[in-house]
Amino acid sequence: MVADTPMTRRTFISGSLALGAGVALAGCAVNPVTGKNQFMMVTPEQEVAMDRIQSPHQFSADYGAVQDQGVNTYVTEIGTKLSALTHRPRMPYSFQCVNATYINAYAFPGGSIAVTRGILLKLSNEAELAALLGHELGHVNARHSAQQISKSTLSSIFISGVAAAVGTQGQGLGDVARQIGMLGQGALLARYSRDNEREADALGNEYMVKAGYSSMGFVGLMGILNTLNKNKASSTDILFSTHPMSDERYGTAVARSRNPYGYSSGFSLNQERYMDNTASVRADRAAIEALQAGDQYMAKKEYQTAETQFAKAIKLAPEDYTAHVMQAKCMLETRRFERAATHADLAVTLYPDEPQAQYVAGFVHLNLNQFARAFERFDRYAGLLPGNPGAIFFKGYCQEKMEHVASAAEFYKLYLNEVQQGEYAVHAHGRLKQWGYL
């Protein structure tokens, strides 16, 4: 069993750097799928540690797990059934549906797996969901992320830690978009090769058939992905940047459904069961599609049109947490802080334990010169999701604005322990020097 060893971000970085210095000693590891030796710098324990540090930040960037526990229970049930049949059944797997509206599913190296609301809307039966989760389990079991890290393609994220992605985004205290300092969609996700995708397909197909699903579920999933790939919708940009799609993958799935999995043709697709268990997501289809459209306009910096789409989503689903956070961020871009505060604070009320709204609300109140309230939001965010140095900086900034110099200095020192470059670091260093702490 993988060791359940606590690891802070700092100790992880130190250990990772030691890994880089000791490549010659790393040697080969036996691949759990093929049984063959392969070059590997990362141990299974380190895969789990990376996962525990990185995955919470990505999940929050995707607006957290859906609040309908029935959906998460259902996704977990299917994932757990599959994971017991994998090559690494004792990994600490977890499965959830996240609130993000873009179309994707992803896995972290220690077994944390998520599907988005956007992709659940594209599936039509449980066998397709099993194929999707099986594919992601294939990546974990073949150790594809660890393989990419060993090849240094992910080292900038995984070796440097979350700070590399979220702590140094600030390009000036007046830059609204960058000052928020939140992870973008997919910022921490592995980018797989076509060979990785082929292997994950083969493994996922194997796992879902072993679990009693028809291989036609895998054909259905590949057909959906192939069509989406050809349509080039912006909501699939991350999906195909991390999981390259091709006609070949679809053709291979069709061939496998005939041989070796022809015997599964009479197995279950469980369409009705899928529809029943994802009813709450499908009930919000129109709102989710409006959020997808708004997200697309945000990327183009067409904020007025984006705001209209987010407002449409809120009208359709007034208690949708994601819609209010997106609208708050959109209004931040146009510097309408009072209106942004309305949506950010409502989002906090709707989902008090999801960190992103706390952070966005903190930034809104900071811009309204409500520094005590902003500090409370940043402090709450840091308690819910440790590891973002930006939160430390803004806590110090709020204290500075309230003329609590000693407290501000402590936060700035903590920030500089994590980040040494960028506008925030310059600001923190300058204040510490001005106040006589340096």
C-alpha cells in the first residue's frame, strides 16, 4: 500500500530538488501495467504527495465539487468499482464531479480524478461514464504523469510547486486580472502524448469491460470526443490540449468492440440509471451552456457580452455558485467593484467551504478599501486552501492599509520565504526595508 505520509509544499519542493540532483541514483522502476523496467524519477509515495498538494488547487480552480452529493456519490460508485479491477487497486483513489463547465476529465498521479459538469452533459449512459473514468484510471495505473515528470515536461509545475502557478502571477497592483492570482483552468494538468492516450484507452476499455459494461460504451465515448475535436468548440480546448484526439483512437475503439471485446456486446449500458443520477446536472444544461459562452467571451476580453451570458445563467439557475463567481470576476475586469461584491459575497454564502469565492471576495473588498473585510476573506481562503502565496501577500497588504505595520511585516516576510520575484515581492521587500525590518 502507498504510504500515507504527510508532506508540506516546502518539504515536497526540497525533496523534489533532491530528486533532480540524484537522477543517476533513481534507476529503473517496474511499470505496474507492462511489468517492464522504465526510467522513473518519482516514487509511488511521491506521486501521492504531489497529488495531495496540487489537486485541491485545481479542484478549486474548477469551482469545487458539485453540491449535489448524489452526483458525487454516483461518480464515486462507478470509479470505485473500476479502480478495484486496475493494476494498482490500492492507490488512494477519489472521484468527483466539479462545477467547471468546460468539457474535460482529468487525473492526478496519486489517483484523484475529476469529471466536469460540461462533460457529463455530453455523455448519454453509464457505460460511457465508466469508459471516461476507466481512461483516467489508465493514466494513473500506467504512471503517465510520473513518466512526464521524469522527462522534465512537467517539472516547472511539479518540482516548483503550486507557487510557480499561483504565487507569482501578479504583474502590478493595478492589474485586476493578474492580481486575482487564481489558477487558470487546467493549469496543473498533465499533457499526455498520443502514446499515453493509446495506452490509457486500452486500459480504460479493459477495466470497464471487466466491470460488466459493454465495450460499446467506450465506442460511444470515443465518438463523442472525435466529434467534439472536429467541431473545435472553445469549451474543449483544455481537453484536447491535455488529451490529444484522433480518428485513429475512435477506429481502434470500434475494432476492440469486435475483438477482443465482442463478447461484451450484450453487457449493460445503463442509460436510464445514468439519466436518473445526473438529473440535477442536466436540469441546469441551459445555464451551463450560457456559462460556457460567457467563458468564451471572457477569453476574448468581450466583457459586456460575457456579463450578459453570466446574467442569463444566473436567471436560469439563481443559486449556481459558479455563475456568481464568474460574474464577479467579469465585473472585476470592468472595475465595477460594488456589483462584483454582490455576486462574490452571494457565492460565499451559497458555498462557504469552497475557497475560490473567498479569494475573489477578498480582492473585491480590497478594491473597495474595505480592508478588514478583505483580510477576513483572504484568511478564510488560506484556511480552506493552504499553499497560495498570493493569499499571504494580500493579508499583509490589508494589514499595511490598516496601518498594522508589525502584522503586515510578518506576512510580507512569510511571502518572501515563498516567492522572491515579481511585483509583489518587490513591494513586500520595499516595505520591510522602509519599516526597518531589513
